[in-house]
Amino acid sequence: MVVTRRLMPYAAVLAAALTVAACSGGDPEPVEPPGSPTSVATSVPTASTTSSVPTTSATPTKADDPVAAKIPKAARAKTQRGAEAFAAFYMTQVNRAFTRADPTQLEGLSRPGCNICRAFEEGAEDMKKEGVHHQGLSIEPTSATIQRYDEVAQSVLVWTTQHSVPVVNREGKQVRTTTGSKGIFLATLVYDKHWWVNKLQVAK
């Protein structure tokens, strides 16, 4: 199942978010030609709701696997719905990394070769060093849809909104404001004990 989107250089991704993350790099590779689009999309749960995606996997503990333990049950399933839930969860963790100035929120969720993922982590680390963080809901995944899911590749389109929020220091004083923006990420995933983001690009 494939949904086609034109990929853009990821310097253009949710401009305010990636300005904070200070990303760098070249143009993304093209996506395979599309087939028929999927008709199923995963709605991203808010803080007051939970996903209804079923899974039979046991809940891992921090002692067993600290990374898997922080991944919601719905996002651990090796299924299309599980892939969608994980891609949305990853963007939720990006929000947490920026609102808490805590790059550890993203640890173990992406492969080393994911340049945008590294940029997000470095952006959160820079904010931590500066002593600032985003105040309020900053980056919000609103839906996720399978773009491709077969034996060769698994990829998900994640519709994302960056809200305009204050950036505050440790004393709570506003030092700047993020710019509101909307965009679509294309997350290419791999499964190894749990889902990982192997590559993150921007679709339009």
C-alpha cells in the first residue's frame, strides 16, 4: 500500500522546528512509485485518550529493555497499525524532547543514519545547554498513515503541526517564540525487537 508525496529537502521541514533542531544535509532520496493508497489512518491519541490498536506482546520492563518499556503497547506491534502508532509516537517524543529540553526522550528510537533524527536530538541538547525549553504543546502529530508496508520497506506518513509557543528559560521568562507551521513527515521504519526510525524525510 503506497501513498505518494513529493519529497522536499528537509531543510524546509516544519521550518521553526528544524530551525531549533539546526538540521543539516542534502536532498532526500526519491520514494518508490506509488500503488493504491491506503484507506486506514491512525488517529494520534491525546493525553486524555489511548489507542485502541491491539497487541499480544507482553509489556517489557525497564530492566528487560528500557527503550521498549517507554514505547506504548500499540506502537510495539509488528503490524501496519503498529508502524503507524510508532511513527506518531516518535513525533510525540520530539515534542517531549523540546518541551523538557531532554534529548534522552529520543534515545534508542532511531538509527544512527537518520540525519533529521540526529538534528532533533542535537536541537534538544542545545536547548538543554542554553537552559531553555518550549512551553506548552509544541510539536503535535495529528495522524499517521501507512505509505508502504511489505517485505522490502515499511514507511509511514505523519501529519504534524508545530504550534507557536513561547521558548522560556529556567526562570520561566520568555526569550523567544516558535513559529507555527504544518507539514508531513515520511518515516521509514525498521523492526529489530521494536520499531526504529531508519530515515525521516519531508513530504508535501
